[in-house]
Amino acid sequence: MNKDFITVSSVAWDSVEIARHKDRPTGKYYIDNLFKDFIEFHGDRAFGDDKSIIGGIASLNDINVTVIAITKGSNTSENIERNFGMPNPEGYRKALRLMKQAEKFKRPIICFVDTPGAFPGLGAEERGQGQAIANNLFELSRIKTPVISIVTGEGGSGGALALAVADRVFMLEHSIYSVLSPEGFASILWKDATRVKEAAEVMKITAKNLKDFNIIDDIIKEPRGGAHKNPLKTVEFMKKCLIDSLGELRKMDLDSLVNERYNKFRKMGNFY
């Protein structure tokens, strides 16, 4: 793959702050600016529609794809509507419905991840939050169509991983990906939430850290200061990455694709 979109990440806490920046482009922004003819689908056919996950069909350079994004809002009212990017189980079930549809119609799947984690509310637990996430992990590990996932902001725990068991996993330069937040880590390990900067360094949550550990495949460059400084330039870097990756993955035999994906994540399990 052409590497001219690859760069390195900044100090861990700087990346945390940039990943959470209020003006950082949302998943919806990337859908609107990367793809043509996007048609959104709604609902999980069981409970309702979760607006923290947007999904549907679109085209990228005349390739028909299924697009799924965990998205935050671009202002306070939209953040409330989208539950600050924290999906409920019906969101993950909607995503899985679209993934299975993509497999049926031989469309590649492109996922965008930006979430502090799955919503931990009582209603979410009552409706099977853990089971919904686990089912996504299981099904994604064997789905017979190319899957690409990009962490665009925060990649929090299983809530992020539910859309990130992919053939290619990328992170934007200043995004983060971790089992929990630095605040949570500091509170649990040291009983001191003020040690968040230290926690961020210890946790190895930056794109560069995760690339060094081979947890992700590559890093997508951002404009100086972060994606919010020049969102359209970020889209340009991202589009090149997606087109290059789709070109590789669509040439692969589907059985080989699934086996390679399985082995990739199996190795990660052995690493831990």
C-alpha cells in the first residue's frame, strides 16, 4: 500500500484532548463528505432506532459499500440526540443487520468508530448490551465480505471493538483506542483521577503505540493540530487509504479473507 498518508502520533494526553475536541469531525461528517448517494437505514427490527449509530449504503469511487458509523453530535442538542456517541444494544443490532445485508449483496463494509464506550445504562443492560456486542464480534470474525474500520476519535472498549473486527483497522493520527478511559484507569489503579496524563502514557492508547504493537494496520495522517483544523484535508487522506485498501481486499478469495481476519485477531489474543 502507498504509505504517503502515514505519520506518527503526538504525546498521549495531547491525542486524548484532540480526539475529544468539540469541533472534531463526526462520523456523519465523514459519511457526507467521503461517499456519494448515501441512503440511511434505520432500526434493529426488534426495539427501535439508535441514533448514535448511522448506517446505510453508498458509493465510493463507483464501488457500492455499506457504511456504518458510531457518531457523536456536532453541537449540544445533537450530542444529546446521539447519546454522545454511546450506543445502546439496538444500535449494535442495527449495525449487524446492515453487515449481514452487505454480505448477502457482496458489498464491502466500512465502519467509523468514535465512542467513549457502549452506553452503561440500566435499560441498555436490560436489553442485552453485552450479548449484542459479543454477537457483533462473533459475526464480524466470519462475515464473508471485506471489512475496513477506522477509529476517528475515541475508541472505547468493547463498544468500539464491536465495529472494529476488520480486515484492515486504521486510526486517525490523533485518535485513541483503549479498554477504558484514562480517567477510569487512574481512578481504578491509583484511586486518583488527577493522574490522567500519566495514565494515558502508561496505557499506550495512541495510534503510534497501537501500530507499534501491531494492533492496528496503519495510521492516517491528520492536518497539523488535528482533523478539526482542516476536515476536508482529513477526508482526502482517508479516501486514499480506503480506496487503496478496498483495491487490495476485493481481489482476495473470500475464504482466504475470512481466515486471514480470524488469524489476525487470534494473534492479538495470544499477545494479551
